Amino acid sequence: MKQVFAVMLFLFVVISAAAAEEKRFTISVGDSPQKGPKDASVTIIEFLDFQ
């Protein structure tokens, strides 16, 4: 039973990684207050809980 679970988990991770695509967006801040360098990179990672 543990082997079946391990194989299913492995397949889920492989399929999820293959299906994930990197999306990049540029958002204008206009005259909004800001702090730090203007060319600083920001990475947002979204975690979802499928139930």
C-alpha cells in the first residue's frame, strides 16, 4: 500500500510540475508610494489547497 501511495505521489508531482507554466506580468505602480530600488524583482508563489 505504501508503494502505491508513493507512486501516486510521484506521478502527481511530475504531472503538476509539467503542467505549471511560468506567468509574468508587469504592473504599473503609477504615482503610488514605493520603497527600495525601482528594478527590484518580485516573485509571487501561489499555493493552492485542492479539497
